[in-house]
Amino acid sequence: MKALGRHILVEFLNCNADVMNDVTTVENAMVEAAQIAGATVINSTFHHFSPYGVSGVVVIQESHLAIHTWPEYRYAAVDLFTCGDSVDPWVSFEFLKKAFSSSRYSAIEMNRGSTHILKKGDAVQVKPNNAENYDPKQGYKINRNVWFTDKDENQALSLRYTGEVLFDERNEFQRVRILDSISYGKMLTIDDMVMCTERDEFHYHEMIAHPAMQAFESATGKTAKQVLVIGGGDGGTIREVCRYPGLEKVTMVEIDEAVVRACKLHLPSIAREFSNPKVNLIIGDGIKFVAEAPADSYDLIIVDGSDPAGPAEGLFTKEFYSNCKKALKNNGILITQGESPMFHSETFVALNKCLKQVFSTQQVHTLLFHATTYPSGMWSLQMAIKGQYNPVTDLKKDDAGRFSKFHQLKYYNEDLHAAAFALPTFVQKMLNA
Ligand code: SPD
């Protein structure tokens, strides 16, 4: 290319009018158009005009995508501007044509900053904003202002990252990425949701494993020997379960081998137990696996899935939990990540209700913990017991204390165990309504 950038000016005609007037759909399409072309999205801002029309910009590391729509004319004017050779704006064009159902369109491409008009020797070393020390070989080291955002239509959690994308794969299930965040270390994201970060993953992984392992051990006098983990491809949950010497086997069923591969490569402190001989890793569908599991097989089932979209959707159904109950031995425990009372209140309540129908009201317990990199920061677990004991009053507190000290756990301890089951009044009301 004999230019600094490529600019495609697009006219999309005969578009779907409802899509053109839906700010969320237009924004999602523009962001996905950027991503699918290989661009790194820094930020996006979109606005709906009354009564009709949407305007917005997606800022990408390689420049920007901009749009204005006229739904009443079924028309959108779109600018796709990319610098460098790594992103092909025509890929975004093709994606948007489909997303807007445009049956007539036209586009022209312009070279911007043609090297015919830029004089050789005009380039100067400009000191960028936020630049760190100048290195004669590398130039200025730039702190880029790139953000990853985990959001729904109304709320979001954003983490700044260096711009380094260490792993990025889309497959039939989802998009798996490992990004290098500034404050939380490397992080695993699936479909634009944070799954775990190096700095705070221990909150989630200790809490999804130890309250249930300890409750089982206290009530039955023996370690959970046969454990099943559904999901959990990063390996954090099996890492915690493998701390128990009495464990005989932990079977982990993860649908997406890319998650395991990405985490083994880039998050070895989380994915460190995959070679443990007690770990039986199955790449497959956890929902089907549980449906076909023989009755009375497991002491503990841990559901460490993603949010209920994509392949994790079936992990939030009565059928799935009925199959889990069947696969549990007597006195066995099921524990599942339960979403957030603040961010996903409807799913949080629905899952609790569903488990109460399957296991009975008395045997379902909700735990809360701090998930600093999940939207809202307040996250839940739902525990269901196929037996008659209580996970708090029947806890052998001294044993839990000894265990957490011996393993130098960073979140779970014997006092936190009971505290996690104590719910704020508004959460109690949500669950009892
Ligand atoms: N919104 C995030 C919910 C993710 C739950 N699973 C995380 C996987 C960590 N092992």
C-alpha cells in the first residue's frame, strides 16, 4: 500500500429499518465488524436520535469505524478507516452488509496519506502522550489506552490492557482471548466476558471448591473422592480440588479445547494441574455427559460454566440439574456459579428457584463473594445438597481452618465459610419473593 491508511466510504441502501433504529444492534454490529476484520477495539460510543437514527464511532487501534443511519430511508452512511496492513476494511464491509440486510450498496475506497504527496524525510519522532523513556532503537515506549469491556445493555466493567492480545481464536462455540491487563495481569475472556484474571482468580476458584469440599468432609467424615467439574477449562477449579489428598479422581468435562490450550500456554499458574494423574480431562459436552452419567457416581459436582449465553445456556435448566442430582451419590453436593444478584438478577433468582424445585428448598444455599473483575463485583454460588446436613452448622471449623492455613489460601478460611452464606437483606428478599 502506498498510503498511510485506507478509507472506504459506504452507502448501505434498502437496509432493515428496525435494525437501523436499534442503537444496541447497530453498535454490536459495528464492533463485531471491526473484530471480525482483525481490528483491536479500543472503545465505542453510540447515540440514538429521536425519533429516528443512530450515530456512533468504534475507535480501533488501527483507526475507526463510523456510522449514521436514517431508518426512515432504510439507509446508512458508513466510514471504515484503517491504518497499516493488518486489517482489511472490506471484511467489515461484507459483515455489515449482512448485518443490516442491505440489498443495494455502493462503496469507494480512498488511500489516505498517499506516499506520493508525503515527502520522504517528513516523518519526525513525536513524543506521544503517556510515553515512557525514549530508547534509541525502539523509539518511545507507549502506554496505550486500550480497554476491554464486559457489559450488558446498561452496565459494564472495563479493564485497561496493554493492547497485547496473546491468544485470539473463534470457533464453533465462542471467541477465546487472553489479554494482558495493566492492573490484573493476564486474563481469559470468552465472548467479551471476563472469565478470570491472574490477580483475582483465587476469589472465584477457592470459593467454588472449598466451601463444598469442606462441608462434605465435615458432614460425612471423608473427603469427596469422586468429583465432576463441568466447564472450568482454565484449570483453576481442578487446581483447588487437587489440594485434597483423599481425592481419587476429578473428571472435568470442558466443551472447548481452545480454552484449555490457551490457559496452559498463557496462564500456567491457573492451569497447573492438567498433568495430575487424578485429573481426567474430557473435551466434550458437559450437559450430555451428565445426562448419560450413571446414577450415584459423584460426591461433588462443580458447574464452572460461563454466563448463560452460547454453550453455557443449557447449564441453567431444570433438566440439567435433575440429571446432576441423579449422578450425585447420597450426601453429595452440587455447586454452581450463580451469576450476580446485581448484574443478572433475573438469572440469579431463576437458578435458585430451579435448584429448590430439584433439590428442595431447605437443601439449597446461596453464597456470595467478591468478584472484583466481574460486572458489579458481587457474585454468587448456589449449593444444593442431596442429603440432610447443613453446610454451615455442620462444618468442622477447626479442620477448615487448618486446611486453609496449610495451603496458604488467599480468600477462603473458616470464618469466611459461614460469612459467605450470610446474605444481605435485599438478596434474601429477592430469593424469598
Ligand atoms: N461473568 C463471568 C462468569 C464466569 C464464570 N466462570 C468463570 C470461569 C473461571 N474458572
